Amino acid sequence: MWDLIVFPAVLVVELVIFRSWCFKVCPVSAMLSLLSSRKRIVRPRVGEDACLRTQGVDCRVCVDICPEKVDPHSLDIPECTQCGACVDACPMRAILLVPSAKR
């Protein structure tokens, strides 16, 4: 009887609060990650001259607001879903979604 109560409760807490399922286990996320790393049309670009992080300020607003916890400063970001949350949240407007160059 307890299994019918505890298991769904743990599943709901995992999916709604912790969301580690989406990052580590979900097969859909894994497939999207593989596909997006091969075909990157639009990706976030950081204007280094305007970014607070390059000026020595520990600003992580873009990473904290991202649902996938992607850092737009890294060169390879296959988990990016191009939602634009980092663009909207950047206090210096240093991030833009631009078409990537052909590889």
C-alpha cells in the first residue's frame, strides 16, 4: 500500500522540484542533445566587452535563469534549447541569439 503513495510522491518531487531526471536520465533530452550538437543554427553569443563576468564581477544571472543550466560563455553548449531566457535576464544585454557560422 505504501508503494502506491510513496513512489508517485517521489516521482513528482523529482520531476517538479529537483529536475535531475531531465538532465541525467531522460532519453528525449539525450537525443536532443546529440542532435543539437551536430546542427547548431542559432546559439547564444556573449559580447565580451559588455559582460560583467569579463570585468571581474561574479555575475551568473544567465546560468541561474537558464532552465538547462547552460553557461553561454562555454564554447560547446549542446543542451541549449534556444529559449532566450539568458538574453532577457542579462543585466548588461551582453547576450544575443545569433546564427552560428558554418563549420
